[in-house]
Amino acid sequence: MNKPAVIFLFLITLSSVVNAQTYFPEKNNWETKSPESMGLDAGKIKEAIDFAIAHESQENPNLKIAHYEGGFGREPFGYPVGPMKTRGPATGLIIYKGFVVGQWGDPNRVELTFSVAKSFLSTTAGLAVEAGLINSENDVVYPYMAPIYPYDPGKLSVNKADHFEQDDTFELFDTPHNRTITWDHLLRQTSDWEGSLWGKPDWADRPREGAKEKRARPQNAPGSVYEYNDTRVNVLALALMNIWRKPLPTVLKEKIMDPIGASDTWRWTGYENSFVIIDGQIMQSVSGGSHWGGGMMLSTYDQARFGYLTMNKGMWKDKQLIHTSWIEKSKTPTPANQGYGFMNYFLNYDQKDIPAAPKTAFSHIGAGTNMIYVDSENDLVIVARWIPGGDKNELVRLVLESLK
């Protein structure tokens, strides 16, 4: 046997040994170990759990009421158009070296995760690149798009002559500005896409400078300015469904959720009016943000599985579900925001997001706060639900101290 063949066999064997040493939970069965058996300080783990429980969000558990009591309800067109549900208690999991070493609340309860849905959305974009549906994330989106045919049963009961001069379809990228937007710009929330989708104008989402001022300003060059904007996230969701030619939850279930052993209880929904017709089928375009309702509803265990997948660079057991290069790109900051990669990867290179954590740690974050903390240096995943954003660093700090 020649030398290259020997080296190849050695690498294959080494890879098999490494994978064999990594624990991956089976569906509906995530093994629990005591902190002491894993070499952790059990007192610190208990202190972290007690802290998370004591610092539960004080916002109204009825998420519709919380919506209107908070800033979102005061937005122009700020009313919810997707499903919401009353949340449960503060809940979380601590996963160390693949095993559950701490938990609180009700980890099996299916909850709305708000912007954590964005990380699932960007994953479907990576899968589209790997499948060859998108040649490169740096491509301009416009050439990939077909006209969008909305499903509007209300039109069936009106006089056809009343709207015969109106188009029956619409375009997502038909303005001079929008035609310059790439997939990368959408993924990094730097597109400054202009328009309205599902009754939500781009300028109506968190117009901090004021609605009048935001409507009057010129559009920023794509890539130059970061702006968290759910209308534009929903544009990405619809654009991706347009090229997949099937609902994104179907893609996610087949490519990610089933292979990682997620439960059968998660749901990814859109809005009451976000239905289109593709290939003769009525399909719902999903929400990627949820502050107008809809989005990803799933259990804490399923959140942890996704976090564990991203910690393992897209590998689950012996299968590369998300290409390693996509995970690395997701963790690469944009010049417009050094703390943000592909949605919804919050980065910690400057240690501003979670000062107690290593620079290489990152989080999938949604309102609530819903946090999936991912720390490959310490082989650690923490899921915390319904904890104020200002308290997440202290929770991570206490867990990290247990490792010492």
C-alpha cells in the first residue's frame, strides 16, 4: 500500500474514533448525568439554575398582551398577523459534553422562539447553496426570482372589472435598489430592501427615527448599514421558498430536524395572509421574526438539538447536515456589524454580547429572551427561555464557573 493510501486510511480511522467519542442523543431520549459525574461544581450549576428561575421575565405571559404593552404594539401597522400563544415558566437546559447536566422549568413545552427562527431560516439558505439552487450567497437575488402569485380567495367574490388593470402577481426585487441586493445582504440584514410584504412596509418595523423620517430617507447601499428588520427577513423567507418550490418547514424537517432527532411537536408558521401559489399548490411563506406573530414554535429540547448541531459544525453523528463552510460563514461578522454573522448568529469576538464567555462563543437569540448559547471551547450549550437579556451574561458566567 502506498503512503497516500495509508495516510487516508489513518484519517478515516481517526475521524471514526472522534465521532464515536461524541455523544448524540436519540429521538425523545437525551441522557442526563449528574454534574459531579462530569467533573462539574454541582453547587455552581444549582446557583445558575436558581438564578435563571429567580430572574424570569416580568413581561406578561400572554404574548399578545406583551406585544401591545411593549414597543412592537406601537409600530405603524404593528398588529400581529400570525399565531401567538401564552408562554410557560422560565425554562432551560445545560448541555455539557453532549449530556444534560442541568434543567429547569418545562423543557418539553412547545413555545414561540421569536427571532431564533432566523437561524433556522439562514440554515435553509445554506442548504439551498449546497443543493445548487443558489450558486453563491454573493449572487444578486433578482435573477433567481419568478413573479409571486399570492393566494387571495377574496378576489373570487369581487367583480373582475374592478381590478382588471392591476397585476395578479408581484415582484420582490423590481426596483433599481432591490435589484442590487445579494443573498448575503439579506442574510446579514444589510440589504435595506424597500417595499411592503404581507401588509408590513419596511419602514414600519421599528422606525426609531420616526415613521415620517424613515419613509423620507434615501435607501442605504446594500451591505453598508445593518438594520434588524423583520419585513426584510420575511422577504428572504419568501425568496427561498420561491427557489425551493416547497414550504421551508418541509425542507427543514427533511434536511435537519428529522436527522437530529427533533420531536414531532415543532411547528414553523407564517401569517394569516402569507399564502402563495407555486406549481399549483397553496403554500404558506413562514415568518422569520415572530414579533408580528408566527415563526418557530418548538420545545427547549429541540432548541438544544439545533444548538448542539451548530456547535458540532453542522455534523450529527456521521452525517454533515450543514456544510462546515456555511457554519463558518455564519460566524463571520459583517463590516456593518461586528457582532452579527448570518441571521441569527450573535457573535462574541469583542466580548460585548456575553463578556463572561470566550470570544469564539456565539448565540442564537430571540425576544423573550430566548437564548441558545453555543460554546465549542467548553463543549457547552445552554438554552434559556424567558430570561431578561441583561441577565444572560450572569447565567453563562455561573455555568462557566462550574467548569473550573
